[in-house]
Amino acid sequence: MSAGGTEGLHEKAKGLDTMVPSDILSLLSSGQQEAARVVDAVHDDIAAASALAADAIAAGCKLIYAGAGSSGLMAMADALELPGTYGIGRAQIAILFAGGTSNLSDMPGAPEDDVDQARLDAEAAIGAGDCVVTISASGSTPYALAVAAVAKEKGAKVVGIANNPNAKLFDLCDVAILLRTPPEFVSGSTRMGAGTAQKIALNMFSTLMAIRLGHVHDGYMVNLRADNKKLVERAARIVSGVTGVDISEAGRLVEKASGSVKIAILLAAGAKTKNSAETMLAESGHNVRRALGRISG
């Protein structure tokens, strides 16, 4: 029986193991680039998904990522970056990974079939108003399907990301993102092309979400959590870049703002006190551009 989609074999893979290394690497590289290009076809879907996520976070609800195997790792990578990069509270980000994070050392395959555990994980984590991003290259992974089903029952919004057309996962989703990647050069190894497309789509999804939440200003991450020397220095550079004050003054203002880049920007722009800057920011929906408009106005 022939397999298609993520289980298919790339038409140029015949004799792959007989080629010289440089030719193999050229094919693998082309496969990655081919996979990356499929994301261009789903910008509208990614935008719709990011709106659901931003609405959930703004309402104080959670953004929950769920998946198994390689897809689960892509989900986890995106989720773990959000608190540090965009200052989103860790309590608002959750990760449901088939088998749990304790299985990351050997990645057994059986947990992705464990529907009962998926339902337990989902019941414990998901509430009404949350946004749940479920990822499955095949679109039929039992763990991902079960999490999506519970999310719907709970009144959460569901985003589904899959690489196969007509994925079962899409039947359970408010927004479906089909990353129609070609077959892999190593058949079924979805950590390759499918994973590359997933990673790009997730990067775009979460970045657009952060922009919607007001955590990006002119390409600067103005809600980062500055909790090490490198990030404290980056915070000062951001304040300087946005407002034009010199680095030493920017650093002083970051310290005065207790590490808040947004508050430091408003202080540099003319806010009289930290408290007044906090009030302006809150009244502007925590959007720096709108808050700056209140000062200049």
C-alpha cells in the first residue's frame, strides 16, 4: 500500500544512501527550503490564530500548546520562549506534551496513543476562554485529537496545525493551519521538513500575537524580562533606540522602572513619575505607542 503526505517518500530520495555527502546535503537543504515556502500560503490562517491567542492572553486566560513527538517539541520550543521574550506570565502559558516532559530523554512513541492520559492532561489544564494550539504533522495523532476534543468541550478556542490535507484534527478546530509540506527525504521523519514549517509558522504566530498585545514596538521587544546581565543591557539599548536618550541614561531609567522597558520608555519620553507612567500604560492597554501618544498629545 502506498503512503502519501508525511508518510510518503520524496521523489528525489531514490538512491539517497549511495550519494556523496555533498549531494545528500544539497538535497536535504533543498527539502528544508521547499518546506519553509509552504508557510507563505497560510498567512491569513496564522493571523486568525494569533488573534485568538492574543484575545485569550489579554483576557487573563491561558495559551496552551499540545502535541506529541517532534510536533510536541516544536510546540514546547515556542511556548518556553514567550515569558522571557515577551514578558507573558508563566501562569498564562501551558504545555501538554504526550508522556510528559520526564520522557524527553528518550521520547517513547507509545504516549502519543494514550487518549485517556491526553484527556486527563487537558481536563487539568484547559478552561473556558483559553486558546489551545494543537500540533500534529499527520493531523491524526490520538493525543492531539483528544486534547482538542476536551478543549472544545471546555469552551476554549482551538488552533490546529498539521501537514496533511483533510487532517482529522481540523474537524475540531476554530482555526486550521495546513502546512502542506512535501514528503520527507527520510520518509516519515517529520522532524525535518514538516518540523521546519511548523517552527516557522509558530514563530510567526507567537510574534504576531505579541505585536497585537503591544509587546513589540518598532521591532523592539519592549516587554522582555531582563533577568540577566545581557538582557539588562538589551533593555537599556531598547529604551535608547526608541527614545533617543543615551545608553547610560537609558540604563538608569530601566533601573528606576524596576526593570520594565515600557515604563522606562515613557519616563524617557517625559512621564513625570513611575506611577504616572504606569497609569498611562494601563490606560493605553499596555501599548507603548498609544501611551507615547498621550505624552506627546
